[in-house]
Amino acid sequence: MSQPVHGVSLASIYEARRRIAGQIVRSPLIRSQILSDRFAADIFLKLETCQPTGAFKLRGATNMIAALIERDGRDTLARGVTTASTGNHGRAVAYAASRLGVPATICLSSLVPANKVAAIEALGATVRRVGYSQDDAFKEVDRLVTEEGMTLIPPFDDPWIAAGQGTIGLELLEDQPDLDHVIVGLSGGGLLGGIGAAVKSVRPEINLVGVSLSQGAAMWESLCAGCPVEVAEVESLGDSLGGGIGLDNRCTFALVREVMDTHYQVSEVAIANAMVDILETEKMLVEGAAAVGLAAIEEHDLAIQGRKIALVLSGNGIGLETFDRARRLAGR
Ligand SMILES: *Cc1c(COP(=O)(O)O)cnc(C)c1O
């Protein structure tokens, strides 16, 4: 069988599933009665908020570290793994490494607040504080990899990472085999790409919908340009969807281009409204990035009547101050 250029296949997603079994939660897919009634459709919510670190990124991080142990042996990983992220990816790497018995060093700028540092340390990682920006933190990651022999665990652009996130696609098909639309938040594309590789291999007729921010959406701009481009970062309620895709992107740009059918952007007000809707209807507090699917349905008036839809509620990395901001923006 020929290997696709991006390196993600149904087989690699099944391998990921075997590796991460018992390490992550096989998350529930629940039918929302209120949202289904509101849109005259069957709306299902995939609750990645149930992962022990509060987001799906644990799947990819666990798969990559377990795959490296399998391929190279534990001794090769004795120096440990590293990355730079204050958010869901940093928490995922810290937790996954600790579960798999591998040391983890998470590089953070000195400006990251103490509570976020403590949260990552509590998951069993060593935090290294350097410089005054995310760029400074990334430079330290580079140094740890080249000079100290650590292994980088990237947030999205890797076939093992995308395959790990793709296990969500397998679970969706098992729980609701006849879905019409799967709607996924899109940033670097590990999540959408992995899910797409799974569901499209089995049911190519599924409409795979990506949702990006309306500003600072690097994947959107890159798809328009036909190659990865850089975009200035903009503050957003969906902060987990910010950041670039890497000018040297080797996996997820090609993968997203192959599997995604439809792509929308959503405004900050639409994200805010969707966050409040999810709290009101489901009694769940989710971060902005997890609410973009519902935001797209509402803002773009998607024709979903009579259809079966899955929305991936990707994470709950949000504090009450941010939710207050969303509530004020939504005017509710
Ligand atoms: C990282 C993240 C995303 C986007 O995933 P990509 O693989 O970068 O596209 C969406 N939602 C949440 C909560 C995330 O942490």
C-alpha cells in the first residue's frame, strides 16, 4: 500500500488507538436535546472536555511518546521530551510523559502567570522559564533538542500527533455510523486532519467542516495562498485556535487540504454567543475554540435540517474572567 505524503492513514490511526488505550478517555458522544430541537436536526457533542487534562491534545501527545518508546526504546528518551506551550498542548505533554514514565521539560516565558506554571508542574513536568515571549521559549526548546538531546513533541505538525487526534474519528463512526456532517475547530490542523483521515477513509460522503477564527487564521490564509504563510496573531476568545502552521509545515497542511470539504470563519461575537449557549443548554463551560462549531451553524445559518451532525467540543481550558468577557460581548 502506498504511503500518503502527509504520513497519516487509517492504519496509523488504529495503531494510535492501540497505543493510547487505557491512557486517555474514550469520550462520550451525547445527543443535545435542546440544540437538536432548535435546529430541527440531530446534534451530537463529542466531549473531549472529559479528558484528564481537559482537551483532546492528550491523544496526540500520548501516541507520539508511546510510539517513540516503541520505536527507539526507553533509553533513547532518557533525556526526556520538551515543548513550549502554556495551554492544552503543554498540559497534555506534561501529563502523557508522566504517565509513560518519561521526563518532560516545558519551556515558558517569564511572563507566564504563576498559576499556569504551577498547573503544569502539578502534572509532573519540569518548567523552564526563559525570556519574555513565546519565541524565546521556542528558542530554548530548540537548544534543549540540539544541545541536550531532548525530543520535541510538536503541537500538531506530525503524523503521530494527527493520528492520535484521529482516534476521535474512529469513536465518532462507532457511536453514530450515519453522521452527515462532522464540524471541527481548525488551527494547525492536527485535530481536523486526523479526524478527517479516519472518517473519510470509511465514509467519504461525510461532509467534514472546518471552522477557523475570522482574524489571524493561518490555515485559512495558507489554503488561500496555496502554501503555508505567516499571519499576525490576534487576541481571540478562541485563543487555542491562534498561532501559525509553520512555514516548513510537512504534514497537516497537505492533510487538511485533502480531507476538508467546507471551511468557515467565525466572528468573536458568534463564538461568545455559542459559548453562552453551551453553558445554558448543556450546563458545560467550554473554551472558545470548542464552541466554534456551534458558532458556525448559528452565524452562517448552515442547512442542517433533518441531518445528523457531530460537533467536537475540543477543550475547557478557560477561566471565569474569560467567560465573563464572552458573556459581555454576547450581551447576555
Ligand atoms: C489545539 C486546539 C484546537 C485546534 O487543534 P489543531 O490541531 O491545532 O487544529 C482546537 N481546540 C482546542 C481546545 C485546542 O486545544
